[in-house]
Amino acid sequence: MGAPQTIILADDLTGANDTAIQFVNQGLSALVIPHIQFSDPSAFDTYDVVSFNSNSRGMSAGDAYNTVKNMAASLGAANRKFTFYKKIDSVLRGNPGAELAAVMDELGISLALVAPSFPANRSILEQGILNSGSGIVDAVKVFAQGMDKKVQNVPLEEIRRGYVSAADYIRNRHAEGAEVFIADAVTDTDLATIYQIAAALKTPHILAGAAGLANQIARDLGRETAEILPPLNRQGPVLMIAGTRQGETAAQITTLSRILSAPIIRFRVDLVREGKDEEAIGAAFTRAVEEMRQNPRICIIAVESMFRSEIPVGDVDRDKGEGDADSNAISSALGLLAWKLLDAFQFSAMITTGGDTSLEVCKRLGIRGIQPVTEICPGIPMGRIAGGTYDGQFIITKSGRFGNKGSLIEIMNYLSKSTDDTEKRCVI
């Protein structure tokens, strides 16, 4: 195998994972790099796809632009050795405009086709408005405000006229000065057409979107045959670390706790804010040890603020709420707690929710890469840790707003299946 066919640039770790798994689902091999500082370019050539986390979602627009531009430069973007896919959040959190501009500027490409829709997780775009349930966002405005480029919507009626006509529509308006085209899509069929449009443009362009569009790219690049995933050794307890305050995750954890009769250990974020990290970690660890004696199947840790000031289901939570400094400190403390628990118990897998929390867990555990293995629920992948003390163990990363009330139960049911019924087509 030569160099990777595709490089994914995501702004957080859960996004890097949920996009990479789309390619694995189609028989391609993928490696997720939790943070660019962990990267070892010599390892890339053994994978079809490498997905990078720029960890830039919480940055200012200027810092995000510079971070992503520098990352693209370090990966040889100007030489165009790879196909670059700019992954953006399916509800447009972070700095999607600034980061797309960074990739376009580094590659010297003046045309981008953007499709943030992810129908499988309730995000659809119509008339330039992104609807993710109860929250709506003017996608054209978000991109226009984040970049010094002319942004235009591609209406759904143009998409559904067919890819040849839509490609002409985009080429004509690009000739008139438009550079970034935000494409409507309400179904996966619409996303498939958008990918066909991109191929029909026959001019250099950047594709950007969520995992939904990535799935269409993967279907085109995928192999006709794929290796069979070996039986997975998933026996043993599961560690759940939830650092997001999203209402979807709060509802999921409440359901999980009730059905499994497993208490939720509430992590004291107020102590972290007061600089008492060790006290917060110690209290949660002591409680976890007690609960593992009673219910050794799962240990559930969740930030207390998730329940005290729960964000409504469907709220996109554009502002972190905790404050950047507090959020970073809380994520770091949760990472240390995860390390202590993994050192004390033989967990077979861990589930992390929220991009910041997932990254801090990876940093604390020395995880330099994750090999996506399977997609348990839409946008919720399980991966195998590559390298370090926990090499070969499994980690499931979940965006705070992904899934429904029963998603964590579905994940636990998957993890508790016997190894006899888990055959799945993918590449390791």
C-alpha cells in the first residue's frame, strides 16, 4: 500500500472518529490521530485513510485558521499528495468557516462544496438553514461570517435536478465570483448526488461536511471485498466517562443507569473550579471503587453540572457554558480519573462522551492512535487503541448530542454479545 488516499481534518476527536469509521465500514483501513503532536508520519503509509484532530473547536476564529492552515501545510497539502476532506460539525459548532478558508488558502483552491447534513443524526439542510431538531442555524451566514469569501446556497431543487445540471449551476456562479457553496440535503440520496456533483465539477475543489457526506465518499472509494473482523474479546466491565453537558447524553445516561441498576457517580466540577482537582478526583475514585464491588458490569462517571443545569435535548450548545478555562480543567481532571480507574480495574472497554473529554483521556493514557473497528450506532464508533500501555483495548467515542435515549443501552448490548455472533466486514 502506498500513501493514504484520504486525509480527514476534523476539529475535535469525536468528529475525527465518526468520520473515519465511514471508510472502515466500506472495507478501507483508517487511523485516527487524537492530536497532531502525537503523529508519526512513518505510520501513515499503512492506512488508506488518516483522520486528524486539530483540537480547534474551542479556539478563536483566528487561532483556528492558523492551526488548521499549519496542519495542512505540515501534511503536504500544497503538494496535493492526498485527497483532503474538511470535516465540519453537523450542527456547525466551532469555526467551520475559518477552518475551511484555511484549507482553501493553503491548497490555493478557490472552490469548496459544503454539505453539513447528517440525516442519520437528525441534521438536515434546506434553503440554507440547518435544522438539527429543535435548533436551527443559518448555515450560509455562519460560513460567510467566518471567512473572507463569497458564500452561496445550492437549493434542494437544484440538487434534485441531477448532478450534471447542479454542477453547471455551481460552475456558472463560481465564474461570477462565488467560492463556497453550501448544498441543501435532507436525505442520504441528496448527499450521494452532492458527491456526484463534486466529481462532475472537473475543477479543483475542496469537499467539506459531516460524517454523512464522508459516507458517500467512502462508498465510492471502498473495496469490493474486505477482511472479516476477528472475534473481539469484550468480556469484563465497562468504564463510562461523560464530560459533555448535552441534554441528549444526560437522557442517555439516566436511561442507562435505570435499566442496568447502576448508579451515576457525579463528578464534582465545583471542586475543580475551586482548584481542588485532587479532591474531586479522589471523591469520584473512592465512590467508583465502592460501586464496582456492588455492580462490576459498568462504572458510570458524569459531570455533576450535566444534571444540575441540563441543556435541553436538541440544543446545539454553541457556548461551552462552563467557560473555556473551566472546561479544559474539568476535561483534564476526568482524564486523570480515567487513568486511575483503568489502572485499578480490568475494564474491557471505555466509553467517552464529548470531544474535549475524549482527547484528555487519550492524552492521559498516552494513546497515540485509534483504529476504528465498527459503528455501533450512527456516528458512534468503537476503535482499538494503537500503541501505549492500553494497546489493543477498545474505546467508544460519542459526540454529546449523538444518539437517542436508548443509545448507551444499545452500546452495552453490543459489548455484552458473545464473540460468536460479532462478525463484521472491516479492515484492521
